[in-house]
Amino acid sequence: MSVRLRAAAVTAAAGAIACMFPPFALAHFQMLYVSESALERAVETPMAIVFTHPFHGGPTMNMGVPRSFYVVSQRGEDAAPVKTDLSKYLQAIEWQGVGNKAAAYRAKLPREVVRSMGDYVFALEPEPYLEKEEDKYIQQFTKLVMNVGGVPGNWDRPLGLAAEIQPLNKPYANWVGGVFSGIVLSQGKPVPFAKIELEYVNHAPDLNAKAFATAGAIEAPHPSYENISVRADAAGTFSIGLPRAGWWGICALGVGPSTKHEGKPLSQDAVLWVQAKDMK
């Protein structure tokens, strides 16, 4: 194929992807994904770590090497929290999104990581990602909370991240149709009127195939339903409804203290993942 034809093909492919994913409807979300957040007993836990657009299942963005990946566990509300570095479990992979592949990670966490009853708060600090279309960096401090055995622990305690969402409901115990609340924090202090985006994982992740399902679970009636925006109140508190079973990503935009990285604007976001279940 000639250089001119190759360039034309690339342009056409880019146009096709742009049509598939309207720019005004897309929102970046750093995912920490497990199939179940509430476990009856300790088991080996595979986790996908993907930077993507959950409702569309893509496009997926290339991740750099995470700066930190750890879990803070607490076996009962009166026990002392324990922080464990999990970086040794990270494995670089290619994740197949809808429309493209990108560099991502997975972690096969042995049952020793979640070996006792209680709460496990996983935290990821990724390398800032350069969003070329916006000419800015994005860094999303991301949390996922799991529980073993129903014994509550540190699910509601902040970790002291630069940007963080402090849950006011257990992220792993939500019924469909319920309300989830939290507080947006920047270096431990509430962020008044923080802008928050909410997005549903509409394409089922397959950890074995390292891919999203091609078909989505639902079709939005309008692009504005694909990525829902809300504001925190003057105290940094917000509440959202959970209308469908599955995983929901909550992202507070630009709430971290750093606003520059390598001479370009930087948005330090806080992401929290919440799972909802049908009441049967």
C-alpha cells in the first residue's frame, strides 16, 4: 500500500472511531475491576486495571507504569488498618476495547491478600496520561472497596490521597434503586461544588480474554444519558441514584492540588467504583 493510501486508510479509520464515540459524550475513567466486591470467603481475585470510557467500552487509552498500587485492610471496626503494597502483582497486558487495543494491567491477587473477614480498600495512583486532543494530562486516583464475610471495617475512612472520594455508604453493598453518597476530598479537605461524572460499565469486562464485550447492555436514549454530571454541595457532599445492577464509576474532576505536569495543564481526579445488585 502506498504512503498516500495508507494515510487515507488511517484517516478513514479515525473518522469511523470518531463517529462511534462522539467526543461530547466521552469521559475518561480509570478502572479497577473485579467481578464481585462482596465475598463470602477469601479467594484468589483477578483484577483488571484499564483506562477507558466505560459506557462505550472504548476507546481505551495506553497506561503508563502505575506510581503506586496497594490495599488498606481492616479486619473489624476496632482493628488497626494494615497497608500492603501490591505492585509486585501487576502484569502489563494489552486490553481489547471496543474499537482498539491499549496498554493496561491486570493483577492476580492470591487469596492471602484478602485472607480474613473485613474491608479491603484498593488504591491506584497512575502515571499522568497525556490527552493529546485536549493538550492536557489526566491523573485519576482510584479506589475500589471489597469486603469478605460481611464484617465491616475501614470502608468509610479516607486514605489521604491527593484526590479522593470518601464513601458515606458501603460501596460493596448497594441495592438497585438505592442512593449512594460520598464526600469529595482534596488532600483530606472537602471540595465545595466539585464537578462529578457518573458512568455505567455498559460493556461486560472479560478478564480471561482481556477485553470488553462488543455489545453493550443498554442503549442510551440520548448522549447526555451516557455520562451523567452532578455537583457536590457546599460541604463537598453528593448523592446519586443507582438505577441498574452492575458497576458504576464516580469521578470528581480536577480536585487534586497539582495543576501542571511537564509544562501542560493537569487534572487530578478522584475515582470511586460502586457495585449495585438487584433485589431478588
